[in-house]
Amino acid sequence: MTEVLAEELLAAIGLVRRHLRRSVGRPFPLSALTDSQAELVRTVRRNPGISVAEAAAELGLVANTVSTLVGQLTERGLLERTPDESDRRVARLTLTEPAREQVEAWRDRRTALVTRTLDDLTSDDRAALRSALPVLAVLAERLHPLEEQQRKVRT
């Protein structure tokens, strides 16, 4: 029974993501990026000033991998790396202004499309989605690679 739920959930999430991608596409600076590079850009957009180590933890990657991605994205003019004011060994990451504007415009288009679609649902359907969000957040947290590693260490 749980396996069927897992398959149905993954199918529904995948379908939502594919329809959004087909309707809105990817923002121009992300269109030619690998999935890992695009995910790092999105992480930095949500967390301006994040360190390489913090981004690695957020993405469930090792810091060396994120450092490589940062170098690639810096070369492409999408990320800026600046030394931390209190610890110059730490690099803080921000999007360049052109990259930030394009990613924000893309996010706004996605949000507008989902908002319009949600408005077409019944209030009961919107309430059902709203009530599922905390459970989805818990599921996402438990799927996070670092959370999984920590659970294994605790047991």
C-alpha cells in the first residue's frame, strides 16, 4: 500500500514539474546549465550570502563539488564569490544582478501560473493541498541526504 502511495506521489510531482517546465521553461541563464548548477543557482537565490559549505549542506553535496560548481558559475557570470568579512577563508555567494533578475522573473512566471491554476480549483481542493503541505515538508526533510545520514548515525 505504501509503495503505491510513493509511486502515485512521485508521478504527481513529476507531472506538475514537467507541465511547469513546458509552460514556463527555464530562465535563460539556467537553460544551458546542468541540474546541479541550476540547483545551486536556485539555492543562492533563496539564500543570498550563503557560504560554499552551507550550500553544500543544503544540497547534500560535498564542499569540493560545490566549489567546482561555484567556479563554473562564476566563469559564466552568474555567481559572485566574495570573502566573508569576519573570516576571509569563507566565500559568500550571491547571484549577479542580471542572473538574479532573470531567475526572479522566471520564478514570478511560475508563481503566477500556479496561482491561476489554484484559483481554478475548488476551495475544498485548495484546503486539501494546504493541509498536505506540512506533511510534504516533513517528507522533503526526511529525504534530504544529510538528514538520512544523521538518522543512520543516531540508530
